[in-house]
Amino acid sequence: MQVYVVIMIILVAGGTLFDILHKKSAKYFFNNWRKAKNSGARQVGGGEAVSLAIRTVVVEGLMSGEFCNARRRIAHLLTMYGFLAYVITTAVMVFWYATPEAPGPAILPLLWWIGGLLICIGGYWFWFFIRVDVVAEGNSPFRVVRADLFILSLLASATLGLIWAYVQAKDSVWTNWWFGLYVIATTVLFGSIPWSKFSHMFFKPAAALQKRMAEADGSRSNLPAPADKPEVFGSARRAPRHY
């Protein structure tokens, strides 16, 4: 299991690097940042830049402030913090409490269970009730496109992991079968980064910081002022159903 976790870490790092090079997203990001900085009306000082970075971490990173829709934000926070608890506790138990001779504290498997359940609550809520192509465009919740690879593999990994943990506690004959499915789903999750939205968790904070810097120096990403304050569509009687 330790070797497997190391392989998954390598897949995440390698897949993200391949994604950056293949899509040239890093080159675009820095070129765009440099262009906006050169066209700025004022220079952002070091102290102000640190303050903007901290606000980005707190608002966009820890609170998902980029989502105006409250339900979307809550679902995202449940999934995000559930994923963090799920991954961190898995790594801790695998590397530090891997044998019967080194039993871990009871809080670790409890946090693992809570993390998996949070992923399922937030993920399935988003998939069936919040997705814009389902809620706003009227498509079937069972319609699957390539952009759904990340959320579906994440839900499959968490769901199968919880089922495996349950049947293992019951000493079921199906334990190894469920474990095999769990490993397959988890491998797809961490091995499909170049084709999924997994790497967005690394790009979004940087993009949010760039936006704050552009607003602070007056460049506004080379957009006119009204572009940052889009018109609110829909009547007062019925709010629009979008992100």
C-alpha cells in the first residue's frame, strides 16, 4: 500500500506537469500576468501583495468565495474538506500505522470515514441537483461527458472505499472484491489528471490571486470596469439558475 500511495503521488505530480506543458497553461498564465502588470495604473507593493495572497487563500482557497451560488459553495466545501480528510488520513495510516504492531489512534479511521461521507454528500448533491447542465439546461443527471471524469472517479473512489471498509469490518467474503474495485477507481482518479479537472485545484488559487492583483493595480485584466460587475439576469420574482 505504501508503494501504491507513492505511485499515486507520482501520477498526480506527473499528470499535473504534463497538463501544464501540453495545454501551455503556465505559459499563458505568466504571459497574461506580465501583460496585465505592464498595463496597470499603479504598482502593487510587497505588503499589499502579501495581504492579497492571504485574502486569496482565505476567501477563494478555504471558503470557496468564487461561487456566488450558496448551494454550489456548500457542496464544494463539503467535497473539498472531505477529500482533504480522506487523503491525509489515508496517507497517515498507510505510512505510520501500517502494521498490527503499530495500531493508530481511533480518531484516524473516524476522520477517514467522515471525509469519505463528506465527499459523497457534497459530490452526489452537486451531481444530481446542482450541476448547471442539469439544473439550468434540463439535461439528464445521468448524462456523462469527459469533463465529468474527475467528479465521477472521486465519487467512485469514496463510495467504493466506504463499502470496502464496511464489508471488511463485517469480515465478508466480498472484502477483496470490493477492495479491488476501490483500487481501480482510485487509480483512475489519480491517473487521469491530463484528461480530467483534477489539476484545477492547483490552478484556481493562482488565477484568483492574479484577478485580485489585476484589480489592485488597475489593469483589470485588460477589461473595462463593467465586465467585473455583470448584469443580473432574471426578474425579482425568480432568481436565475446558474453558477
